Amino acid sequence: MARMAAFVCALIICNAIVPAAYGEYYTKSRHVPRKEKVTRLHFFLHDILSGKNPSAVKVAGSNRTEGDKSPTPFGSVYAIDDPLKVGPEPDSKTIGNAQGLYLSSSQDYSKFTIVMCVDFGFTEGKFKGSSFSVFSRNPVTEADREVAVVGGRGKFRMARGFAKVKTSHFNATNGDAVLEYKVTLIH
């Protein structure tokens, strides 16, 4: 019992001493001016829901939309691995891919809107190994729309900016779409 009491006393003393010795937060910082770059990108995203090898697949959906006949009913969540290409043609050169999720977030199909959380990664060219991320509302039925760039990695580390998105092709029957992206990144 005496050993236990001695042990408890030792713990109390150590606990009292430690904050005095190590309780201060230490930081050393200095301001390093950084010249920001502006990069403009232009490419086409091919979002394919149909066929034997779709690039977007439904992974969750609401049971409230049973009667919804649209290819992307309200409350549906899609996982994507869409190719990024230099042109709108299916056989144009692939320069990367967009991976992430989007959620069909509008109850009114005539105002079809998605919320997207997507990483746009490049596998070819000057920006190979770099990516930027978008987390934004995307009102698909609007002719010209804008989504927010919220970060990046590689050559786009600490990126911010926006992407102008325009639908190049949309098949209302199966949901397949080709989207033109004109991106402005500040990094």
C-alpha cells in the first residue's frame, strides 16, 4: 500500500512539473511573400451514365423518387471517374480524369441542379500529376454557369478560382453529357 501511495504522489508531482516546463506553445514564423500565378485551362469532361462501361454510376438514391423517370432523379448520388479530353469528340485525346461525387439536388427536373465534390486530375502534359478540386452547386440547366475551385495539389497547390461550365452535348434519355470547362486558377 505504501508503494501505491508513493506512486500516486510521484504522478501528482510529475503532473505539476510538466506544464511548467512544456506548457508554452512555441512557434517561429516569418512572412514569405509569394508571387501568385494565374493558370487558364480548357478541356471537356465526358460524363457517361449509359453503356457497358459508364464513367458515372448511381451509388445511392432516395426512395421518395420512385416515379421519377429522369436519368438522374432528385436525391441520387453518383460516383464518377469521368475522362477529361481535349475535345468534345469521344475519340479525342484523354488528358486526365475527374473523380468524386455529385448529388442530384433539385426537386424540379426543369431546373436540374447538382452539388459536386470532384477532383480534376491531369495525367498528361505540363500539369501531369497535378489536380484542382471543385466543391460547388452546379445549375445544369443554365446555359453558362460557374463552379468554385476550392483547392489543389501538385502545381495547383493552394489553388482557388472558378470554372465556367457549358454543356456541349446532353442526351436527356440516358443522361450522357459532354461538358466544356474553361478554368481560371490562382495558385
